[in-house]
Amino acid sequence: MTCQMSEKSENKPELKVVIESRDTASKVILIALVIVLSGVLVALLTTEAGENILGLSEEGSGNCGDGVDNDNGGQADEDDPDCYNNPELWEGYDENRKEVNRDNDPPGAT
């Protein structure tokens, strides 16, 4: 802290107080925290897991080619009617379709 007194032409004293922060450690910690939190946010927004955590993806959606029962209906991928263009006849398997209807999964594999 620096204090200065000076005389003005009207003989009135002027007091000037300057406060300097020398605590750079707290500034470095704050900057590092902002960088880390920004990285976590970017990671969440760019991954499917992050989309699920943040609620950005469709409910029950998943890739029919991932080997996972995404709609929790009991069957995954080739055994789930959601993965077929014509689910009644089990025709037109498409791994890019989404498993979204858990109620239409048969009790056993086809």
C-alpha cells in the first residue's frame, strides 16, 4: 500500500491510496480452474455420454450396431425389431436405426 500526500495550490492536502495485490497464486488457481471446467464442459458436449448426462439426446436412443440394448427392452441390435425397416417381417436390418421402443422386443432372440 502506498500513500502519497501532495500540496495543491489552494494549500489543501490530497491523499492518494493505491492498493496492489501481490497474491498471484490465487489468480493462477482461478485461471486453472476455469480452464479445467471449460475442458470438462467441452468433453461433455462432444461425447454421447455427455449428451445422455446433460439430457440432450433422445430418450432411449442408440445405434443399432453398437451391441447394446439401448431401449432396455430385452434385445439388442439384430434381435430388436426397432433395428429393422420392416419390423413385422424382420426385414431390412439397418445398424443406423435407433432402438427406442422397449415394448416391442420379443422375449427371445430371433
